[in-house]
Amino acid sequence: MKYIVSLLLLVALPAWADQDADFLAARDAFRAGDAAKLERFAQRLNKTPLEVYAGYYQLRLDLEHADPKRVKDFLSRPEDSPVIDRMRGEWLKSLGNKQQWALFDAEYPRLLNEDAELTCYALQSRRRSDEQGALREARGLWFSGKGQPDSCGPLFDAAIAAGIIGEQDIWQRLRLTLEAGNVSLAKLLAARLVGSYAISPAALDSAAGDADRYLENVNLANAGEGQRAVALFALQRLAKQSPDLAATRWEKLAASFPLAEQQYFYGWLGYEAARKQDARALQWFRLAANISLSEQQAAWRVRAALRAQDWAEVLAGVNAMSQQQQRDAAWQYWKARALMALGKPADGRNLLAPLSREYHFYGQLAGEEMAATPLLSENKPAYKPSDQDINAMLALPGIQRTLALYRMELRGEAMKEWSWALRNFNDQELLTAAEIARRNEMYDRAIGAAEKTVAVHDFSLRYLAPYRDALQSHIREFGLEEAWVYGLMRQESRFVTAAKSNVGAAGLMQIMPSTARWVAHKLGLKDYRQSLIHQLDTNLKLGTYYMKTVLSWFDDSPVLASAAYNAGPGRARQWRAEVPLEGAIYAETIPFDETRDYVKKVMSNTVYYARQFGAPPRSLKQRMGIVAGKTTENQQAIPDEK
């Protein structure tokens, strides 16, 4: 059987090579705007899975002047590729811009992926028959601190002229733009406001350019809403830089603001202080009283309470969140913990019970709170695809296109095709797709597909462990736990050897170039050069050595070491509290969103990998441990620079 498969591959390889070469040539012709060359290669791609791309390229070359019948013929294909809906969206934007509403209205209902620009074009068309209804719906798009597409402008202007968007609506959006730091849009909105709401563009520029200097010189005696809004904007910017400095300025200015605006600023001051782990955060959140907090502010109110280990305030903070935010797994878990700490174990366990059936960081912790041993129910998979299942899926054009695009190293296009192909799959189909991805070394896609299953799971696919042979010598050399190495590597790269972050980290272990040079020097790799960071064995050696280094710097705490690996040892050290903290609380209160999510996932992954590798059972809570409080020794023993 293996001989037959190998023979089939040998026969298929030349066909693949020809198809790939034709596709890349067609793509290059499209980019160069060479219609004749594109036509030639489009003919060669006819009746191949990649034909749809050639058709897209040909239409896209001159979409403004394309024959509508030709476009509609292309859009009438089976929706088995994202480029069809992409073309639909691009054509609809062209039609909307030219106000060709009959063609627009005929195609718009078939659109699958809508954006704000198309929503506003659709409302422009609707105005022809339902002016008031369209403008009222447009008002719902108005309240954003970000700029909206040009297609929304006529709707907003008409809604303002009709009084559907009123002065208070303009004022509310202005506040949103200032919160978002969008000064240019704030100026445009300010031009529509008069009287006490009037705002000087020069004042906005001054507050944005140097908030502290602006606040030092501002005179708020008899100030109107507009002038106070600029001062609050400056205070908010200053709080982001330094809560301490903002609090000092606020002491001198607070009396000039009505109570509601004072509470509004205390919400921002508490938020920025909490993110900087300033112990005064809770005090300022209390002064915000019952004012409505944003989701981010509400989350950091609870995190500040966790950091202070104030369980009553944790409970109050979660209860003050919106019902939707309270349903988030994090706040379900911490609310349950608060209830249990406050002498209501039955109420806490009622929240933990459903959470414990979910496969993530909080689900694991919830399961451990509910039972004496970790809840790990992932045993032998309930479903394994047969050869017939695999072959049937391999016949799907979307899967064939994905494999071809990956083969040509066009990962962006391949990922879109893959996501499109999987969008309506059931659990068994997802696991079949995951197995196909695994066999083709598309490990990130395999993991992603396996993670989507709802009721039928295969944890050997969710937690793939490729490159084990290559890793063993490094794991033994540096005395690391294999499960933790895999837990970190899965989060870093999903086992994509060519992975590269937007800050330059590279390879399976996402090593930064500066870190790689430092580690290479420590290891005495005299011939090291930056290109070697992409070489598998070198990348693994550098990464595992660095893992061992940060682990030793942080008293063998994998929580602190994981934070250090992601954000740097100086930050991981700085984020310690003055007193010992439960590891899960340390992780929850990490100021960087990326690192907070990273540490939780690395530690969760580690538990699953330990189970898979047959390691002695240790709960997630045991692994998280207790993070020691700051001391002179642990604050100075770790180098700030590598």
C-alpha cells in the first residue's frame, strides 16, 4: 500500500509543479496588469482547483468597466472559495460608488462578509424608498470613536439635517473619539458644536501634544462642557503616562467639574492605575461610584481587587459588569472563587460546575476546584477518520486549493481558503480536516480545526507534538520538562517552522534576534549568524537554553519564566506584588493583554501535554503555584539586559 501511495505521488508531482508554475505566472501577470499574459495562463488553469483565482484576477484588472453579465456569471459559481465573496464585495462597492442601485440591490442579499462601507451603501439605496428608516438605522453606526467609511458620510449628514442625529449624539461621539485619542475626527465633530459645547481646535492640539503643560496652564473658571471635555482628555492622556502625575493635577482641578464628570475621570484614573499595578486603583474605582464603566475598565477593576486579594470587591466588580461580560469564563471563575472565599461555597460550585466542562485555562481550574484531582476527560478519541473519509475530503476543491497554496508558500491565501472550507463543518469533518492538515505538516491548521469541535474531540490533534526526536537531546541537556516546552512552543508558533512575528521573533520557538545572539554567545557558538535562527536544531537549542535560563532566574516558577520568555525578564520581575500571590492571580493581572493570554495558555497547554506524555499527574493550580512577593534579592538578581 505504501508503495502504491508513493507511486501515485510521483505521478502527481509533475502535474502539481505545472499547475503551481501556471498559477504563480498568472498571479504575477495580474500584479503587473498584463491582461494578455494573464489570459494565456488562465486558459492553462482551466478545470483546475485554482481556476477561480484566474477568473478573479481577470475581472479585478478592470472591475470599474467590467461587463455586469461576466461579473454575475463569476458570482453564480458555487460558494466554495472566499475569492467569490471577495469579488462580490468589491463589485458592490464599485456599484455603490457609482450609485447603480438596481444592480447593487440584486446582488447585495447574497453577500456573506459585510463591512461598514457596504452597510452604508445599502442604507443609501434604502433611502430611496424608506428615508426615515434608513437614517434611523444609520444613527446606530454613528456612535464610534473611529472614523467611518466615506459611504456613511451622506447618511450622517442627512440624519443630522433631519434631527435624527442631534447635538447630544454629536457630543457623545466626540467623547468617544477623545477616549480613543482620535484628535483629527474630534476636530471635525467639534466644528458642529456651538455654545457651551464649543471646543477650540488649538486647545485639542495643545492637550494632545503635551497634556501636562496644558493642564498646568488651563483655566477652568466658568468653563463650559467643551472646555472641560478637553481638560478631561488631557487628564486621561496624562493618567496613561503617569497616574501619580495625573492625580496631582486632578487635586487642583477636580472642583471645577460636576460630580458626574468627576466620577467619569475616577473611572479612567482607576483603570490606568490598575494597569500599572498601582495600589490606589481600587480607591479611585470606588470614587467612580456607580458610573458606567467600559468593559476594559470593569475588567481592571476586578483585576485590581484580585491583586489586593479583596474578595468582596472582586464579587462587587463582577456583579457590576454587563450580563454579557459576566458570562466570560474568566469572570465566571473569579466570581465563583469570590463566593467561596466569602462563605458561599454552594453558590460558587454552581458557577464552577458548567465551567469545569470546558477545555481551557478556567475550565481546568474550575474542574480542580470541583474535584480532588484535575478534570482531564480527554481519553481515546471517539472518532478517527477512515481512509474513505480522508479521500472524500481531499476531493473538495477548497481543500485542494488550500494544499496547493501552502505548497507554494502562499500562507495568507491558504489560510483564508482553509477557513472558508471549514466554516460549516461538523465535528467529524473538522477532525478529518485536522488529520489531513497534520499529514501535510500544516500543524497550525490541524490544531485550529481540532479546537473547533463542540462535542467530539481528539486531543492528540489539538495538542500535536511534532519534532519530538529533534527536541529530546536539548530537553535532556537543559533538564527541562518536555510538557512545558511543548506548551510554550505550541503557543509561540503552533509548530510553524517559518513563523515570524511582527517584531522579528523567528522559528518554532520565536526567538528574538537579540536574544538569539545573547544565547549563542553564552553557549559559545562561535560560528553563529542570524540566518541560523531559522534552522530547526539551532532554533530549538537557543530556545530551550533560554527557557532554562529564565526558569533559573525565577526560582523554577514556570509562570514567571513564561511571562519572561514572552515579555522580557525585567517586566516579569516588575509584575510581582509586594506580597505572595497565587499564580493564577499573577497571570490574571499581567498588564499586557498578549502576555496575560500567553501565560494562561502556556500553562494550560502544559497540563494537556503532561497527560499525553504520561507524566505524573499535577494539577494546573499546583503548576501555577505561588509567586513570591518582591524582595531586594529577587528584584536585583535578574539581569535587565541580555
